[in-house]
Amino acid sequence: MKNNRIIPFIWFLVLGFSQLQAQQIQDYLQIASENNPEVQAAYTRFEAALQKAPQVSSLPDPTLTMSAFGRMIETRLGAQEARFSLMQMFPWFGTNNLRKGSAELMAEARFQDFLASRESLFVKVKEVYAEIYRIEKSIGIMEEDLEILDSYRKLALNRFEAGSAPMVNVVKVDIDREELITRIALMKDELETRKIQFNYLLNRNESAMVEVQDSLRLENEISGISNFEEHPSVQSLDYEKQAFKKEIEISKKEGLPMLGLGLDYSIISERTDANPANNGQDAIMPMFSVSLPIFRKKYKAAREEARLMAQATEQEKKAMINELSSEAEMLNYELKKARQLMDLYDRQITSSNQANKLLISGFSNANADFEEVLQMNQDLLMLKIQKIETLANGYKAAAKLDYLHFKNNTDANE
């Protein structure tokens, strides 16, 4: 795996970057992917994992031995004054390539973890975004209803002054108005809290402006059986499993001898008592060594450990796919339910508006009870609020479905 794995990530961050338009959720997602420390940490772990391959695939450091003789050892060509030995050990053929492959697979697993972390963050951002949308729209509906109640109060007061209705009708309107004013105040407090929460997800100043688009769009349900093999969380486990399989091969290779090549150099002083051929010539001697891996328990234990870890990751993978499939089924139901409820609320709001107009007309003509007018108004307000809440819930379900069905098409060997 090459370090240019970083390039797709940087390209994702800068692709399509333009001046912020706060109402677009994609702009917020881009800011989150750039700034969120949890996602940054996941990517940093991937970068750190990339540094493992050069470590494990390098040869052992060579050994240099220097010996100086306090009492010179006499040889035929002269006294041996000092000796230098240099030895380089080599793992069994193919061992380092296996170690490098295992480290690269683990690094790829960390990259998949980064993708999963980023997509999970996107879900959180969309969920809070949907909550901000719900609260703002609900406040708008309530403020409109407050104006309607003000008109009801004037109508009830006019009827009272005309002597055709009791004062209690005005009091009932005031009670509903006070309740609505309190609910609006509480929702405004919640809105500020949600905006602060949203800014924390984007890792920016808590007082930064947050605006949402005028409407949310519900995605279609995903039909048919989905394959979650390409989900980053599943891919991460798959790469780990492949790495552990290489660890099994590595443990086999490590149970084979290591080979060593070296050179021995001895400094020889000249003889003064005689003058043989090559008198005082230094000695150079090539060396070859072989390690003896006779203690087999550690190699067998390493093989069994890697085998069990590979088995565990396969079991985790199956559990993850089952969990994703189960959650996707429920989210599909939630999205379908939201769509059906939205249609129901639209029909009910239309009918309630018609009924409300008839009741207002009847009360104005002294043919209807004012209590029914207020109750119908409450029902209509409830339906509008429920429609907004259902839309927000459906949007959050769609966001989670996007995360579950995310596919990464980036090749690990690019």
C-alpha cells in the first residue's frame, strides 16, 4: 500500500469547496469532516499504522564485534593484536514480505475505521440538523397559531361586549395563549442548545450561526436484500482477518532458521624473530551462521493465537452484518411509516382547516360553541407539529440508512 492513500482523503475535503451557504447540509458535512477531532484522530491512527510496514519489513540490525587482546595471541604470521567481526542475520525467505503485507492490511483496516467514523459523524450532524429544523418550524407554527388565538380573543371579546357570549370564552383563549407562549419560550431555549450541540460536532465556536434549509426531503426506502460486505465496519474486520491469516504464515516462517552472513577481520603484527611468507598480513575470514529454532512452543502458540484471532474477526464480521441488516430493516420501516404518516397528516390538516372555518363561521353567527373552536384549533396545531416531527424523524432514519448502505470503492492497493 502506498502513502498516496492520503490523496483521496484530501481530495474529498477540498472537492467542491465554495463559500458557505448555511442552509445546505452538505456544506456542514464538509466542515465537520475537516474539523471534527474524532474523525481527525481516526485518520491519524491510519497514518500511524502506515508507519508499521517499514518497521516490520526491515532486516535486523547488523552486529559488529570488536576484540582487543591484552596478551597477544601468536600466530605463524605474527601476533594477533585485534579482531573485528561483522554479522548480518536474514529471516527465512519471504518472511519480511509477509510481515509487510500484514502491516499494510492492518493499516487498511484503520482506514476503514476512519471511513466508518466519518460516516457516523455525518449521521450525528444530520440528526441534530433535523432537530434544529423541527424546532424552528414548530416555533414558526406556534407563533402563527398565537396570532390566530389573538384574533379569536378579539372575536370572543366582541361577542361578550355585544352581550351574545360569556366572558369565560376570553379567559379560555388567554389560558391557551399563555400555554403557547411558554411552549415557544421553552422551544427557543432548546433551539439554542441544539445549535451549540451542532457547533460542537463541527468543532467550531458555539455561537457560530446555524441556519437550516426551508424543507427536508425524505429519501426512498431501500428495497431488496442488501449486501453489507462493503460497509467500512465490515471491511475493517475483513482486512484484520486477512492480516491474521498472514500472521499464521509469519509464525511458520519464524519457526525456520535465520541465516547469517558476516566477515571476520584480524590485525596481525609482523614477526621480528623470523620472516615467513606473508609476514604480518592481516587475516580476512568470511562467516556463515544459522540460528537453531529448537524451542517450538512459542512458534506453535503464535500460530494458534493468529488462527484464533482470525476466527474471532470472522465471527465479529458475521455479527456486524446481522446487526447492520437488522437495523436497516427497522430504518426502512421507520422511513415508510414517516411517509405514510405525512400523507395522513396532510389529509387531516386539510379536513381540519375546513372544519375550523365552519366552526368559526358558526360561532360568529352564534350557532357554534366556542369550546369546539378552541379544541379544533388545538387539534390543528397538534397535527402540524406532528407532521414536522414525523418529517424530522424520517430524515434521521434516511441519514442512518445512508450510513448503513455506504460503500467504499477505493482500492487498497492504489
